Amino acid sequence: MKTVEKSLVKELISHENMQHNLSVPQLVEKILERNEGTLTNTGAIRATTGKYTGRSPKDKFIVKDKVCDTFINWGPVNQPIEEVYFDNLYRKVVDYLKEKDETYSFQGFAGADTNYRLPIQVINEYAWHNLFSRQLFITPSEEELKTHQSEFTIISAPNFKADPVIDKTNSETFIMISFKKRIILIGGTEYAGEIKKSIFSIMNYLLPQRDILSMHCSANVGAEGDVALFFGLSGTGKTTLSADPHRRLIGDDEHGWGPDGVFNIEGGCYAKCINLSQEKEPQIFNAIRFGTVLENVILDDDTRIPDYDDTILTENTRAAYPLENIDHIVSPSVAGHPNTIIFLTADASGTLPPISRLTKEQAMYHFLSGYTSKLAGTERGVTEPQATFSACFGSPFLPLAPARYAEMLGEKIDMYNSNVFLVNTGWTGGPYGVGERMKLSYTRAMIHSALVGELNTAKTTGDEIFGLQIPTSIPGVPDSVLIPRYTWQDKVAYDIAAKSLAMEFHHNFEKFTEAGDDIRQAGPLYKG
């Protein structure tokens, strides 16, 4: 891709206040000098993000111009903004940053496969945001840095507030992408996750143009080189289940799947810290050391020991660290084509099977659906479990129509003979509040059987409501838990709950008008 000339970026980069590609120790020193963060007992940096402790999806815009207009799936996720308003805000942000005593730039890459990686540049008002960027993206070698030419630039100015009347934003906060200028502007929010997800959003636009499927998933590889992908929304167990001591981690969140196989888009992890402990998640716990960035984690005033159970600021506490901080990784983060694809859901209705084998059409249907249950207490106003659907398990980050990604997935499943399974890590024996969560040991045993190929030809039985094929026997798992209806004492109550969930699937799928009949018919058999 040809580097786009950006005079304002050049103006900013060449300004006397710009600090270029500082090392981790240098950035840590800057953060402490400027009181941007606190040193923890392990040497990690703890920073707080003020008013915003999560993403601001209603404040995200894409510039509507001739470059991208016909490709973008415009709507509530991809809100359009006119180029003139972007240009005015761009000028104001650059002028604002030039007035600062110091600003920071990092040059790196998105994409571990050197054939498809994107050279990027991140310009930050805060040193701790620059450290975050350095840990999350791929750091060039000294030789690579000499010839590095950024093809996309993020400019982050958390303390610059937009004027909604003048700038045509929805609030003081803005996340704006210009594919024509190859610039991302972020302002009015200190939440560092906006930086990470902005790069993922643009990769979801750029990679499919090169026949690369971009995916919101974790990935690992076995001793025989067999590759597995794990898709799932928050709370489904994606991080826990992909962190397998017998397999090496490729990456935990964002990947591309191209002609040579799978590659990690990032160079680090952005792990949730809520209720983190060394016993439950030793890899993440032990990765939090010098250079790691902790977001909104509460520290003991004297010892500086993190209290991961304290959610006074937010439940969305996070740790950003490089992949090298954990054991059993693939380096560089590239591997072959997926043998096994796992879709994870945490079904609070207790009606979906704990594991089922999917046809290609069913895989595309459930990929488009992206179902799980949102539990009470996770969001303000949520008082009982709710069915939630996120297309391709990442709808907030999809600039293109979801069907485009689903079509690519179907093509690759055909091309590389990948086996796909739907795994329910949620409830069994009844709904949330009545039944119990599926035992992790059982889920691990089911996934192990899927990964080693035991379920590819296993005997199955059909589910009459959801149309899924359920294995009748799996080593290490009681047969009694495999068929959800058998685990409920009240079979009539099961039928009512299962049919209700089936209808939720159908109602959600109505918006995918571009999906073919073969995909539409791959949903639940019960249609009301």
C-alpha cells in the first residue's frame, strides 16, 4: 500500500516537543515524572481513565468520502461524518498537541505476517498511552525501524474536548476514522482501549480487500501443528479456554486468516483483571510485571499491591502486556490453517447443548448471530439475563456488512476442511438461578475431544428445536449432561425456554437480508 502524504502529521511529528519511539524504561520514567500513573509492587504501571472506563461506541464516526462510501455498512455502528468536519477537528487537535510540553510517538506494525502487516504510527498526549500502544502492537526491530513508513496514524488527545455544535459530534468525545487520509482521531476519552480497537476496525476494512478474513478470536496451536480458533463474547470463557498448557498461544483477541494460515494482528494482550488470581489464571497474573499497564485497578496505598476484586472504578479493569510476558507462545505469532473452530456461548437459558457439531451453513448462521447471554449486574439496568447478539462476535468493529465476513468464513471452511463446533459454557439443568454453570472440567474435556478429532466422526443425535447435531458420548463427560432437555426436571419448562430462545435467534436474523436461503435455513428448526 502506498503511503499517503499527511502534512499535518508531518508537522506534528517534526515538532520540537515530540518524543520518538521511547523505550519501555524511558516511558515508565516519563509516566512517573508526569504523575500519569503509579508503580505497583511488581513494577507495572497503574493508570486511571477518569470519566470513561470503557469504549464510547456512540461517539465513533467514519468519514464519508469517495474512497470508502460504497464499502462501508453505514448505520448506528458506522456513523458517517462529513470530511469538512473531520478536517476542522484534525487541524484543531494538531494545534492543541503542538502546545504541549511533550508528546509521544510510536512506530510499529499491526499484523504478525510480514506479507500482510500494516505499518502504523501512534501519537499520544499521554506517555502511558504510548506505553500501552508499544505493548499492544508489534514493535519493529532496529533494522525495520530504519525503513518504517507509517501507512496509518492514530492521534490521541484525551484532554481535547470536541464542541458537538461546531464539530457535529454527539458529545465531547470522538473517535473518527478517515480512510482517505489514513488518520484516526481520538479525543475526549482517556480509555486506552479506543486505541486498540481503532486499529482492529481499520484492519477489518483493509484485510478483506486482500482476501484476508479478519477475526475477533483467540488462537492456539497444538504439538502437531494443529490450529484452533476460539470465538466468543465477554464471559464465554474465550481467554480461559484458549490458554491451554498443552498448546501454544498465537494470540488472544484479533487475528487474520489468509492464504498461508492464521496470524495475530497484535503483539500483546489486553486482559480483563476482574477477580484475577494466580490460582485461577496464572498466565495473566504472572504477566503483570515491569512495563505492563494496569487500567483502573485499585492499589493498596502502602504496599501498591493490586486488589483485583475491587470494582469501585469499574468492572472493566484491564492489563496490557506484550505476548512475551506469558509462557507457551508462538513466536512470531503465525501458524497454519485452522483445523478446528470453536464458537463459545454462555447460554443463561440452559437450553443450548454443551457442544454440537456444525455444518458449514450452520457455522455461517451462528457466526452471523454471535449469541450469548448478558447477565444481571454487568450493565446498568440489566436485572435478569438477556439474550445478546453481536454479528461475527465483534459487530462494533465491523466497517463492512457482516455477511461479507461470513461469506469469507464459509469459503475458508470449505477450502481448508475446518471442523466447527458450538460450545455452551453456560447453564445446565435449568436457567440461570435454577440450574448450574457447566463444569469447566467437562467443557475442557469436550474441547479436547474436538481438537484431537474425536468428534469429527462421532455418533450424534439431532436437536429437534435448534437443529444441532449433539455427540452422544464424549470421554470424561457424563452422557447425562450432553442433551439439555434430559438435565431439566421440568421438561415442559425446557420446551418453552428452548422455543423462546429459538425465536430470539430468528428475530435477530431478520436484519441479515443479504444472507442466502441456505444460511437462513441453517438456524433453529422451530419457527413458531
